[in-house]
Amino acid sequence: MKRRRFLLGVVALHAVSLVRPEALPIKKAVFEEVGNSVLMTLAVPTLFRRGDKESLASIDSGFDTTLMFDLRVWQLGSRTLLAKDRITVKVRRDPWRKTYVVRERTSKGWARREFEERDAALAAATTLERVRLVSADRLGRNESGPYYFVEVLALRNPLNLSTTETGLDDGRVGSRDLEWFGQLVDVLAGERAEAEESIHIRTNAFYLLPR
């Protein structure tokens, strides 16, 4: 199976009164095409800050810390939302085994990994490693575009989940106008997802190479 890494495009940010996906801070991600799937690798280490002793102590105490990543794949410069997904990760210290446990919810249940060091566990928990975003056959192929990017809302211990999205919807999502209107209603109603720590970013743009 042939694997290729995408070239990266550079786009301008657009300032608006309410931050649109294109205007979010950019975090570099790596994109790959494997078979008919577009995969992404992205690290969000600042969900845990080294000076935040309380959050680190909570992990060491043996209680689960929950991380939630809401992903939206957008076509740059259009009003098309191509796909969305939610990834849930839990991390804690196992006091009996004296290891740090990272669990990720998958379609087959919870996948479990163990680490001896807390830093290694946190690095694993805050890295989206080759997650599937969308079917490649839904995207165009040309070095001159169309271009795509991923909006990422990362939450640590989210408190209110009513306004975030669930499940993968590969190409069967509403228009960008409807999505944007929903976000605006959430803000005006004061019902945006709350968490101990939240990071709202977008990735660098990417495109598929011609075959």
C-alpha cells in the first residue's frame, strides 16, 4: 500500500468579530494518504502545563483525566464541512502497577497503553497519532487546490458537552453556514463547552497530490 505525505499550503488569516475556523491560531500537523483514508498526526501538549501542579497531582492520585478532541475538516475558502469526529482519551496513574495508563475510545472499545514515566504518558495522551479524518475520494487533487484544513477543539476534563459534536460523519454534514450559525447561537446562549483547559486551533492547510 502506497503511502505519501502531503505538501503543505500557506493561507492568510481573516479577522472577524467571532473567530471563524480560518482565523484560529495555526498548529502544524502532518497529513498522510493511506489507501482511501486521509490521516493526521497532531500534538497538543499544552493541554497540560508544567506549572499546573493541581492537574498533574490529579493524575498521580489515580483518578481519570479525560481529554476530548473535536475535529472538523473544512475546505479552505468555501462553506463546506467535509467531516467531523470526536476522540476521547483518558489518562491516570495505576497505583498498584505503578504505571501511567492511557486509554483511547475506539469503535472496538478502549485501547490501553501503559508508560513508566508521566511525561511519556502525557505526550501520548495529547498526541493524535495518524487519526483518520475523511475518505480521500471526497477530496480534490491538485497542487493549486482545493486546500483543506482541520479545526481542532481540545478539552481537558470537559464539564458541559451539550454543544460539542459526537461521532464521525464522513461527508454527510451540514453546510458551513449552518455550522457557523450553531456556533454563534452557542456563544450567545452562553453554552459553549467548558473545561479545565481548552485549546481551539486549526491546522496548516494541505492538499492531495495528483495520482
